[in-house]
Amino acid sequence: AAIMRIGLREMRVFSKL
């Protein structure tokens, strides 16, 4: 479930943008 963890991290970065 590494993809799920990376997805959550990317989602947070996108929210900052």
C-alpha cells in the first residue's frame, strides 16, 4: 500500500498549491 501513502502525500502538496 505504498501507492496509497504517496497519493495522500501528493494530495496534500496539491492542496498547498
